[in-house]
Amino acid sequence: MKTIKVTYTVNPEFISKNQENIDSFMKDFREISPTDFRYVVYLLGDGKTFMHLSTYANDEIQKRVLAIESFTTFQRQRDESGLQGSHKVEELKLVASSHDVLT
């Protein structure tokens, strides 16, 4: 199992477009088996910093999910929008959970 956290801050004029792009790839993600991965996106309190938290059963499903066209379009447009700083990618190690993470 692999869990990844990505955070980034967009410029105020890109917030709506970023949300639209997220909605697009999430629609496609919902068509994939929910037992193989989980993907959630949060908007932080400043209203312009997004946090993506994804958990994958294995590297193969991660590669498959991240290759979906709507997701690659989201990434490209996000990066081309002129982020405030750069996006930060962190791999997390599960210590404990009150529920089964991938079932």
C-alpha cells in the first residue's frame, strides 16, 4: 500500500478552473474499482491551497490512475497556471487507522 500527499497553492484567478479540473478527473476516478485506491482533495482554510491525499493498493494501480487523461490535463493546467511556489509531494507511512483503509 502507498499513500501520497500533494499540496499546492494556486493564484486566486485559477481557483475555479482548478476545482473544475478536479471535478473532471474525480468523475473518471469514480469509474475505477474503489477497492484498489482512494483519492480525496481538500481545500485548506486560505481558500487557495489544495491538498490531495491518495492511497493505492500498489504501484500498478497508481500508474494506471495517474495516467488517466483528465488527470494529466489537470496537472498540466495546474502547473501552467503559475503556482504560488511549487507543489509538494510527500509519501506517508500508515501507522494506525480506525477503519480499513483499502477494502
